Amino acid sequence: MKAVVSTLAALALGLAAVPARADEPPPPLADNGLVRTPPMGWNSWNKFACNVDEALIRKTADAIAASGMKDAGYEYVVIDDCWQGERDAQGYIQPDAKRFPSGMKALGDYIHSRGLKFGIYSDAGLKTCGGRPGSWGHEYQDARQYAAWGVDYLKYDWCMAGGQHAPSSYYIMSRALQETGRDIVLSICEWGGSKPWLWGPQVGNLWRTTGDIYDAWEGVKGYSMGVMNILDRNADLHPYARPGHWNDPDMLEVGNGGMTTEEYRAHFSLWAMLAAPLIAGNDVSAMDADTKAILTNREVIAIDQDPLGVQARRVSKQGDLEVWARPLQGGGRAVVLLNRGKASAPIRVDWAQLDYPAGLKAKVRDLWAAKDLGTMKGGYQASVASHGVVMLTVQP
């Protein structure tokens, strides 16, 4: 009871600091200094949904460490929904003992022993999306528990949140995490309903901008959307991304079987251009060669991880043919020529679209071909496959 009383007192303290009106942003918390480039890692949900246990997580950590993914920059191993059991007599959340018999501290230690970081999932409501206990009313208690387990990353969802005020709910958990004294990334998974790009930078490190992704090039299925639908929802959000605070178009579907290799290559390229978190969602212990080649392309990853941290803009759209561009540290540009159509087509980028002088001479490199294309004056044109991309760097 004493622990519950202290939790409620801390909750009241947190509520006193949050905004009273839905249109009033919360006061900014101190920047936690984390993820100055977009976080990279793996999450269990897209491939395994609720079918998670400690054997799967250990096997995945082993595969990330051994497959080249860790060396390419992937570091967070995040257990999504359905790890939870019940709360103990003092109200502390416990793992599902059948699925995680060794406990979360032991599992976190195992992940850390592989040179990786430990991520976990909860929800701002009474229950998670999978019907497990949420964190509402237990935010400070759960934050302390996560810190004791060695958690480095929290994905915080928005199911069964009722009439809660999203900025306030996420503010409370963010403050609770900071008060543990442990560095824990906060991933806001509110699905974009209350425009978290407006308040997320003052509360968390990344914020979901849409409903869930599903493994398709295009389409809407319930609350889930295909890659192109999510891309369009993020097109105008570039002003809000910056180091330590990122728009999150949801996790990667690369390797899950619903798209072609060409489409997966485009998906990965566009997420890199968006300065998005690169959170793999496949079975990394059973990757085919194409999936591994996409997820570990160092040159594409370098665009995502560029220290300048500027999200791409769509600088040209002519029907199904688009040009996306973002500035890079050092004065270069990253460019994606995107063909959303059903047949191959030529797409051209002009240097003026990149805020360069129209007559500039610049070196062009194709990142998927890993090939220097020479010095071009004024622009560059390439034939782009259906549902494909050509990804370039342009350097004066």
C-alpha cells in the first residue's frame, strides 16, 4: 500500500505540471540527450505479434549480433505487446511467467551481453492493445521497474486510453522515466490522432505519425496502411524532425513477404530519406540474401543517420513520378527518384530543385548500385523500375 500511495503522489505531482487544455502543449521536459540520429533496432510485432517468449528474443539478439546488423547500426531489441503477466501485491508489473520464466532482468542482461540495448512495450491506457495490463495510474512504478530491469527504450502505445489527454499522458510517463536516472528512449505510439509532431518534441524522442503499417505497397486495411499511404502522411512533417526528436512512420516490413524486393528496397530508401527510425520487423534469424542486403546497406543507412538530421521533402511530383531530397552534413544532398506507377519510366532531378545553382557541376553516386556515375551539370535522369527507386547522393 505504501508503494501505491507514493505512486499516486508522484502521479499527482506530474499532473500538476501538465496542461489543462487539450490545445495547450505541455511544458518542455529537459532533453534526455538520446538518439541524436534516428534509433535503429528490431521490434517483435510486425512478424510475431503476440507470439513472443524469451527464447525468441534471445535467438533474435544472437542473430542481430552475428548477421552484420549490429555492425550496420542496429542496437535496440524491443519486445512489443504480450510480454506482461499481472501486477504483484504492491502493484509492480511482472512478466508472463510461462513465456519469460527467467524474468526480464535476466533477459535484459542477455541482450546487453550481446552489445545491444533492451526495449520494452507498454500502453498509456488501462490495457494494452493485446489486453495485458497497461500503465495508467502506474507510470512512476512501471518506470522504476523498467529501470531496474535495465530497459533502454520504451514503446508507449495508446489503446484503451479512453478520454485521456494524450500530451499529458505521455508527459507523465516521460517525466517518470527521466526521474529513474536511467537513459530510456521514449517512443510515443499515439498514431498521429492529436498531431504529436506539435508536442512530441517536448515530451519524447520519436512519435508515430499514422496508424500501423502493414506489409503492402499501397492500401488501407482497417487502421493499417501501406507504405505509400504512410509516405504521403509524412510528406509535410519535415519541419518537426530534428536530432533527438523524430517523426516515426512505423516499423519496417522488409523481409516479411508481402512486397517484392524492388518494393522493399524503395520502402527502406524512403524511410532513410524521412530520417525515420529504422526498426526492423522481420525474422532476422531466417533472413534471405535480398533482405539482408537491403537492411544492411551501409550507404543508405548513412543517409538515415546523417548528423544534420533534416527530413526529406518531396520536391517534385508528376503523376506517379516523384523526387524526394534532403540536405546532408557537408553540403551534399540525398535524392530518391520514386516511381509509383505500373511501368518503368524516366525521372529527372534538376539541381535547382535541390537549392543548387542550375548550372552547377556535381558528383553523382548511385547508392544501390554502389557506383559513382560521374560529374553532371544541371541535373540527372535515370530510368526507374515500377514501384522502385533510384537513390543518389549529389555532391558539388
